[in-house]
Amino acid sequence: MRILVLGGTAFLGRAIVAEALGRDHHVTTFNRGRRFSDVPGVEVIRGDRTERADLDRLRAGRWDAVVDTSGYVPRVVGQAAAVLREVAPVYAFASSASVYVDRPRLPVDESSRVFDCAPDAGPDDGDYGTLKAGCERAVVEHYGDAALLLRLGVIVGPYEDVGRLPWWLARIARGGDVLSPGSPDVRMQLVDARDVARFTVDLLERGQGGALNVAGPAGNPTFGTLLSDCMKVTESDARLVWVDDDFLLSHDVKPWSELPIWAPMNAECGAAWQMRGPRAAELGLRFRPMSETLADTWALMRTGWKPWPRPELPELGIDDGKEQRILAAWRARGTST
Ligand SMILES: NC(=O)c1ccc[n+]([C@@H]2O[C@H](COP(=O)([O-])OP(=O)(O)OC[C@H]3O[C@@H](n4cnc5c(N)ncnc54)[C@H](OP(=O)(O)O)[C@@H]3O)[C@@H](O)[C@H]2O)c1
């Protein structure tokens, strides 16, 4: 197949490129060449997707499918879809679980309500999830049933440039008492970018369209196994001190950012959030063990790789002083574990 990836040098896009090249597909990437290196073996087209003239250059190509991992603004995604409709019959869009109105309060499947956002909305017309919903509409407007909408949960693995798992690995490697959020039994649904990539390329080869939830199975992993596997991988003697959600919230710990991946439990989900994805499982989504994801991410970090700064996202990780103050307060409360 001939596959065009919009992006293709950062994290998920990079994994998709590697997977497609590994299957001997011809891969073209379109990006500005600003931050990351190109994956060896790709044909590179440099351009800015917000610039009409750069997009127009894609009219000269022919592909069997497009994968858009770098779309965040409906108007911008719609412009690409309008151009590419002429030269590629399938458009896979990296969307997000954040398109669902009731997430994280309720479990969500593909029939759950999605935010209402115009397909030509601009960057200031909504938050991340709302705009992703508008991007989906923009793709469907041009591609109809040939739009493949991958509603992704939390993705981890090598090159994860949000930096969530890298933060935990680095924190645990540093050792000492580690503020461990919630309970070790809390179930997450993480998915390795390389498993998303394998699944995506499978779907492209079959010409699959439609909306699909893509997340790990519940308990992949629990927070307890995640952090104890971080200890094994980094050979750390850290001591995990589990502190409950209410205590963390009352000490102003910000969910998702200060303790990455942690968010308070939602009773109706039996977890912080829950995505149901039986359709993806039926279509062949498979998961590698999280211990492999951690080992490979740590191995990459040991080469000196670091997540690229993302000034558009909230700062990741809790300040050392704040972590130790909360741990001291927790112990003073007499309930340390
Ligand atoms: N991480 C998660 O847990 C998670 C969860 C749900 C959904 N997602 C979705 O998964 C996707 C993540 O993909 P990713 O990590 O591979 O990449 P990304 O960070 O979204 O995009 C980066 C890629 O796009 C290129 N790019 C950025 N702006 C561009 C522009 N104006 N014109 C042309 N190219 C541009 C970048 O290269 P240059 O900068 O060199 O141009 C780079 O190749 C996103 O769509 C995200 O919403 C992620």
C-alpha cells in the first residue's frame, strides 16, 4: 500500500510509520520538520498543514490511505480532507476518548453522545475534546463511510512525548518515598502506541471505516502493577505510599498533570474513566504486556531521549517539596501504608 501520514515523526504517528514500513508499505510523511527526526525509509514532504499552498502540493500524489495524527482544529482537518479526497480513498483520523460528553463520569462506547462542534470550527471554538469531535465531522463530511475515526484512550510507550510514563519511570528511579495516588487496585486502560499502530495498519489494509474506541482492557494495568513494574524496570528501591483521592484533592494535587495518569475514581466507572471497546477487540486489537512497554520506554530514556517540551499542555509532575509535604501530612494523619 501507499500510505500518507500527516505528522509521522513524534509519537503515535512515528509508531504507525514504523509499523507500515515493517510491512513493506510505501510511506510518505508530511510535516514541517521542526522538532523530530524522520523515520528512515520514508518519503518526506515538508509542509505546514495550516498553509493552503503547502496542502495543495499533496494533490500531485496518489495514496491508498491517509493517517492523520496531527489534527486538532476542525477547519484545518477539513482543508486536508478536502484536498486528499481526490488522491486517497480512505482517511484514518487519530481522535480521542475526549469527544464523549459523558466521559469520564460514565462508561462510554461508540454510541455514546459526542460533543457538538461545527466541522469548520476554529481553534478557539472549544476545548480539546470538542474540537476533536468537530475534526471527526470534518473528515466524515469529505470521506463518509471511508472515514476511520480512532477514538483513542491514554497511549503510552517509547517516544511518548506527553511524558506521562516517562515521568513515573524517572520519579520511581529516583527512589525514596513516592506519593502513589488513589489505590493500587485502581484499574487503568492504557494502550501501547505500537499496538495502536499494528491495529491501525491492519484496518487500513482491510479498508475499514467507522468510529472505534481504542483503549486497553480494564486492568491493563492497575496503578499498583504499573508502579511496581516501574520499580522492577528501573531497579529502584522506592517505597510506594498510597494516598487516597480525597486527601490528594484536599491538598490541591491536580489530576492528570501533577501525578500523571491519575484522576479521582468515578463510582459509575469503577475506575477514573472507562471506555468500552468490544468492536476493536473483534477487529483484532491486541495488547502487549505493560511490563514490555515500560522496559522499552525506559531503555529509550537511558539513551538520553527526553519528552519534547509541550508548553501547550499543563506542566507535568509534582514538585518534590509539595510531594514530601503531602506525604508528611498523610503520615501525621496516622494512616500511612
Ligand atoms: N497521547 C495520548 O494519550 C493520546 C490520547 C488520545 C488521542 N491522542 C491523539 O493522538 C495523536 C498523537 O499523535 P503524535 O503523538 O504522533 O503527534 P502530534 O504530537 O499530534 O503531532 C506531531 C506531528 O505532526 C507534525 N505537525 C505538527 N504541526 C504541524 C503542521 N502545522 N503542519 C504539518 N505537520 C505538523 C509534527 O511535525 P513538525 O512539528 O515537524 O511539523 C509531528 O510529526 C494526536 O492526534 C492526539 O490527539 C493521543
